[in-house]
Amino acid sequence: MTASGVFSAILIGAVIGILARLVLPGRQRIGVLMTVLIGIGAALLGTWLAQQVGVKTTSGIDWIELIFQIGLAAIGIALISGAGRGGGWGNRSGWGARSGSRWRRIP
């Protein structure tokens, strides 16, 4: 893969990841880098999946392929962030919410 291909994958992955975060309700507690990585994976997997179900590649914007990519990225972000339930990678042990000056356990 050339340097322009890597740059394109990062740029498209960032856009797909951001669009997926906009689709999901609530706050997702993952960073920008994780969003971009999920977006890149979803873009690649979404393109492959669209080809497997028979979506034709056109010279313009492939809307169906884009929907596959955003949907997969939204699923990935929801799984990683714990879908707003306090879970996910950002809060492994359940400890960390502050109440005043004392730490308390998140149920």
C-alpha cells in the first residue's frame, strides 16, 4: 500500500468513525484514535461485505456501501464504548466515578 493509500484509509476511516458516532445516541467514551481505527476497519469490512451481497462498484458515491460502513462502525463503537452503560474499555474495573472528594464504585 502506498503512502497515499494509507493516508486515504486514515481519512476515510476518520470520516466513517465520526459519522458512526453521530448516528449513535448518547456519549461514547472512546478516544479519537480508537474511533479512527474502528472507522478504518469498518470501511474495509463494509466494502468487502457490500461486494459479497452484490452491490456494484460505481464511479460515484456508493450509498449502499457507505451505509454498510457506517452501520458496522456504529456497531464497533457501541461494543467498544459499552453503549453508554458505563462499561467498555474506558472503565474496566468499575471504579473511577468521583462524588465530591471521595471515589465511589460504579454499579
